Amino acid sequence: MKMHNTEIAAIFNKLADLLEIEDENPFRIRAYRNAARVISSMSKNFSDLVAENADLTEIPGIGERIAEKIKVIVKTQELPQLKDVETHTPAILSELMKIEGLGPKRVKALYNKLHIESTKDLQEAIKKGKVQKLRGFGEKTQQKIKEGLKHVTEYVKHFKLYDIIPIANSITAYLKASKNISSVECAGSYRRKKEIIGDLDFLAIAKKGTDVINHFIQFDEVAEVLSKGTTRSTVRLHSGIQVDLRVLPPISYGAALLYFTGSKAHNIHIRKLALQKKLKINEYGVFKGNKQIAGKTEEEVYKSINLPFIPPELREDHGEIEAAQKNKLPKLINLSQICGDLHCHTNATDGHDSLEIMVEAAKNKGYEYIAITDHSKHLAMTHGFDKNALLKQIKLIDRLNNKLKNITILKSIEVDILEDGSLDLPNSILKELDLTVCSIHSKFNLSSKKQTERIFRAMDNPFFNILGHPTGRLINKRQPYDANFEKIMEAAKERNCILEINSQPERLDFNDMYCKMAKDMQLKMVISTDAHSVSELDFMQLGIYQAQRGWLEASDVLNTCRLSEFRNLLKRH
């Protein structure tokens, strides 16, 4: 069975969690977490690298010991060290650490004092008020854990888009290898590029459905066959995700693709328009009475009710049908239009690659500029931060810019927004930079009023440019902090500040609804990767998907502009 990078990374993360609960060597724990991050962000599959006998130590962040462990995982689907740790520290404790408000010390206390070994145990303990009675917890902490538990429980069967992409690609490649299949596509929320995916729905055109189904259930990642018919089968993969396959005749493929792509609300609206024309639309085609008049392609189906093709990313019944009727669908932004990345980290702080390597990789992507935004707080930790530390980096960037061709390094930094709304570096330092990315990394639980005012005060600083990962959410783990984002967007527009779409897989922050709200306000945004390594520069595509779902066009995103125009638009009024 071929393991995906996310599955390998999950093993290292679980090992790090359990060792942290056991209060083991922090350097070893950090090494496992770094390895997990490197593995999960790589576009090349580590299973393939191992099969090719590649030297894994050539990958930044992968040392000899980690490389050997990766080989063991790929070949055996497990790690003996993790199995050993699980004999004295239950694996479920790693799952508890995903709950907001629970770190290693608190998880250990819950296990030792209340014998909590599952989310069900935790729910019962909260219901009986036992958690708040533990030393170091209290009523507020118990409530926070309760809310975090509810959030995790709601999304326990959902997968992040980034984690699903290699799985969907693997299934697609496997199905296309069948001689019987002439066309195959993954529909559903995956095709609409939603942030989280519940299951996968594949549609295929083939003459012999039985042969295709038999081929499908022999896929080496299948853990269980849930159903098997002549034209449809449902399986569960080792990763836990459920996959449906439907085999269709060419005459119905377009109608089925539209139907199973969804969303449900979009489909209902489409069917209502069809009824007004005395037509019937379902997954088999478009019918006038008993006669099928369309259905081979989605374009045919839309044309039957006088609509142009609507991109899957827009199909949420959020006004896309009305826009299509008026011929006012947006011309969605695409990856080729991005001219630069404005949020990147190097090994000067918590990144994996040097400034020079990051810049070279950005240049190879055809970017005209890249902003280096090492964390101010991490610079302080690693360099005893003062003005001279940043000036040293600025001089290095200036020297490189004098040598570089076809790309410019923008001098920047990611600055913390403190609780009172001040930035954690003085203006005397910030004025030396080309731009700033200002982010909240602490005090997530302030009231909506205080959190909103905190961001207002930060944006009042004349050297504030971009609000990084604006809502602070972590998908499937942490909800957005409580703030009035409509007012924040209005304030940003007044001050000529910019909001970021953060492309990190666990963030994808802003969501699509906020992106559309910003577009309607004519508030400009940027799409950045928050990359901590060369491979993470590829996350830009995830940000593009998010922007597309939010109706954004190239003109709505500032880093589609050439450098000279971008510098101009960056200026505060």
C-alpha cells in the first residue's frame, strides 16, 4: 500500500504529541514536528522517493535518523518507536491535544487525575464539572475546552482539502489506467474546492461498468468495500475517507457531473429555472417530456436554461446564477497571474531554507518579487533582537538585490499585534522596511469589542500594511477569534490597509464569504503562502482556490500587479 505524505507526517506528529505529554527531550520533539511539516508540504510523494532509493537527507529538515524512520514507515506502514510509546501513553491523548485549550500538561493532568482516555470520557467529565475542579483549570478553562471539543467533534470525519488532493489524484490516475474508462472526474465538494471534504465522489464514462467496478475495488488503498454493484461502488480507504464511484453512459455524463458536483442549493435553483421552461433536470440529463434534449456536457445543461457555464468554485447559490443571467460572472483569478509572494519565512527564524534559496525558488516560479517576513518575536528569541539585527538583514537583502536579475526581495517582517493594539516593534525600525505583515498570535479569547478595537488600533499605525491570517482560525482545530470582521474590513479600506488570504493548508484564512464581502466593498487583498520552506511556496494554489470561491478576479488581488504598480498601491494615504 502506498502511503501519502500526510499519513507519514501524521505518524511523526502523533509521536511528537505523546513525547511532549511525557515531557521528553524538547529538541527531539521539535525535530519530529519539523519533519512532519517538511513531509506534509512536499509535492513529491515520499513513498516514491523511497522506492527510487533517493537520498532523503538532501531535503532540508530531514536528517539521517528521520530519513531512516521515514523508510521504515513507508515499508511497514508503522513506526516501532511510536508503538513503543503507545504502550505507556495511550494514542488517544494525541487526539485530545487537537482540542483548543488542551496542551501536553493539561492532557497529562486529565489522564493522570481523571483517567480520561477518549473524547467521550472528556465530555462526561465536563458534564459532571470535574475538569474545572482540577488544579490549573477552572470554570473558564473548562468552558473553553468544552467549546474546542465541540468544534473538533463536528469536524472529526472531515479532511482538509490539501490532505485530500494527493489521494484524489492517486485515485484518478489509477482509474485512468483502466482501458475501459474514457473519462473520469472527482465531483462533489472536492471539485468545488471547499476547505474541508467529507467524502469523494468519482464519475466515469465506460462501456463495461462491472469491469470498472472490479478494477476500482482492487485499488491498494482500499481498506473496506462497503457496497458493490454493476455501475456503482462505495469503499473506505485506509486514510478513513469514503469514496463513491459511479459509471455512466456518455449521454448523461455532463448532467451527472453537474448534479454530483453540487452544491445542493445550486442544483435546486437550476431545477427551478428548468421547471419554468417546462423542462426537467436530473443526474441523467435534461428532459422535455420523456425526451432527453441535453446532458452530455455541463455546458449543454446550462445552455438549456439560457445560462453560460458556471465554474464549480462558484456553485453555492450565493448569487452566481443571477450573475450568470446578467452575463456578469467574474473572470476568476488564476495562479499564472500572481507576480509575487508577500509572506515567507527563512531559516533566520523558524523557516527551513535560507533567504537565498527561497528567493531562487520564487524566481523559478516566475515571480517578480518576494517579501521576506521573518517573525519579529522569533528574531528576538534567536538573535536577542534589536534594531541592529534587522538592519543586518536589510543590508543583506540590499546586497542581494544589487546582484539579482528579474526578481526583487522586499524588506519586510511579520510583526505581532499586541493585546493593546500596538505592534511589537517601534516605528523607528518599521520605517526601514518596504512593507509589514501584522498578525495576531496570542490573546485569541478577547471579547469581540476588544478584539475588533485591538485591530483598529494596529491599523492606525502608519507602517501597518497587511493583516496576516485575519481571523486566526485553524481548520478542524481552532475557530476564528471573535471580532466584527465587516467593521475591520471597512476600517482597512479607510486606512488603505490590505487583508491577506493565507494559503497555509490549516488556515486558508480568509474564508470564501469574507473574500466576497471584501470584493463587494472594493477592498483589495493579497494571496500569500506564509511559506516556511521552498516546497511551501506551492501552497499559493490553495490560496487561489480560496480566492476563486470568493469570486475574486486579478484586479481584486494586489500581488497580481507588477512591482512598480504594487509599490504605488501599497502606500498609505
